Amino acid sequence: HIQLGSERYRVVAVDANAHSLQVVNTTLSHFVAAGRVQLVHAAVVGTEDEQVQFCSELEPQHSHVERRVDGHGDGRCAGQLVRAATTTTCRRLLERFGPASYLKVDVEGSDLACLMSLDKTVAPRYLSMEVQLGGPQRIGALLFTLRALRGLGYDGFKLAMQGPFCPLAHPFGCGSGPLGEDAADALVGEAWRSEAEVSADLLHYPRRRPGQWWDLHARLGAVEGAQSASKHRPAPK
């Protein structure tokens, strides 16, 4: 969905798992050599001074970081291979590589840390995050995420299923499908919805389209764009 076949996009891929980056480097070697894909080996954190260690699991898509306070971990790495991790923030990445058209956030438990490092001066026009539906705790987390995105200026949202874009063999996780304007909300299609509309329907999404893994898409200026489009739309005859 990053449309590497188009000259429009340059992709910066960030992962704390060196093995995953090696696979990407091999699989997309043509794009890496051309500078169209740049790889960053680092763990995403919320603040510049945050200390973490990387937990390597057998399934690379579930590898994650453990935060350390006063030299002690928070227990997320128990029983796993642990490695030291270089860290970065989403804000630092945007400042280093320049303004982004689209930011995909799926960092196994550090998604909100990414958001907390951003502000309206660096927030890209389009952003999406992997989220889960089902149960009060997940619904509560998603409501918090929606409020955080609204605080960054995002006013248009879509909840899209990952299931239709998940291949039979997916050692590195499922796909996420189209992004931005082409993403399809499971209830209303390609139209953008407000925070209030999505929040009110969080129990309806899994009933209409079963499945726990979803992508929350967000856009800056979606309301203004919709109003502008309606002004220029021909009046019905």
C-alpha cells in the first residue's frame, strides 16, 4: 500500500528488529539502492531521554521494547532474548527526513508514544495506526487514541479492516490495504467521519465486519475539504 511503483513516494521504514530490516533490505533491494526506501534501525519511544531494551520474539511482527526505569525493566521482556536498543521519536524522524505525506504507526505497544512526541507543526496530513476492537479495555484505548489525534488537529477518521488484505501466508503480519482517501471505512466506505461519529459506532464496527485487527486512518483538514467539495458540487436538478 505504500505504492513503491510510483515515483511519488519515498519511504522511511523504522524497526528495532535488525532481522526484519535485513529481510526488507533484501526483498526491496532495488528500491533501497535507488534511495526510494530508507531503513532506520531504532526503537520508537515517546521522549528523547527514554531508555528501553528490545525484546526479540520468534514472530518478528510481535517484537517490542521494554521500558527501563532506574536500571530495571517493566517485565515485558520476561523469558525473551533481550538486546540493547537505539531509540528515536516520531518527531525526530520527521525532522530528520523532512515533512511526510503519510505516517503509518504499528510499533507493538509504543503507538501512543509516537503520537505523544508529535505536535501540529510536524503532524503529516495522513496518519494510520493499527488498533484492536472488542472489550471495554480496547474500546477505552481507542477512544483515548481518537482524542489524542483530535488534539493534534486530525478531524477526519476511518476504521478499516485488515482481514481482506491478509494473505494466507503472512510471516510478517497482515497488510493494511489502501491509505488516505482510498481507505474504506467498514461502515460508510471512503467518506471521512468525525471523532464523535466513529466513537459512537465503536460497538457497531465489529458487528458489521467481524475481526479484531483494524487500521484507524486520520486526516488533517477532512472537514474543510468536505465543506469545500460540497460548495463546488452542482445542485441537484
